[in-house]
Amino acid sequence: MSEFYYYLWAVYAVSAIGLLFLSWRLFRCFNVPLLTLGLVALVASLLFTPIKLVEAQMDLTPALVVLLLDGVVLGWPAVWDALKYVLMVYLGLLLLLIPLYFIKVKLSAKRIDKDPAQ
């Protein structure tokens, strides 16, 4: 693989991190933490899931790009191939993040109960 391939992925990663930050800032106003968490996880899975565009090559492509181009050119049946990987990553993120959220809530509730000043 050429250096240009790695430079493109670096530029894409920086811009995807910026978009993830902007989506977090946008969804934060909902005041429902689980909804915010789910939507930010969806954006992260859309932006950071790589898939192979051509099975014979080792080059990876962002799944969002493949979803959009296959949807325009080939229609819905081709979109499902890329979408199933994005959905698997999304469900994996939710399975990791939702228990962490409940642990955080439980720890903050214990901290409030122990604080006699309030």
C-alpha cells in the first residue's frame, strides 16, 4: 500500500473525530443521557467502521462512503452488505457503553448519599 493511502486515512480520521465531537455537542442538548449516548454511538459507528470495498484487496474503505455510493449506484440490496457491519459495530458499542453509563449513575448516587453537606 502506498503512503498516500495512509495519509488519506489520517485526514479522514481527524475529520471524523471533529464530526464526532460536533455530534456530541449537538445531541447533548436533548437532556436524556441514554438518547445522547445512543446517537453519538451511532455516529461513531457510521464514521469509524471500515470495510473492504473489493474482497481481493487489502484496502479498507469507510463504511459510510460505501453505503452512500452503493445506495446511489446499486440500490438497497447492495447497501445491506455494508449496513450489517455498521449495525454490528453499533450494537457492540451499545453493549459496552450502556453498562458503563449505569455504573457511572450508581457511583454518582453513592457519592451523593455519602456527602453529608447536601
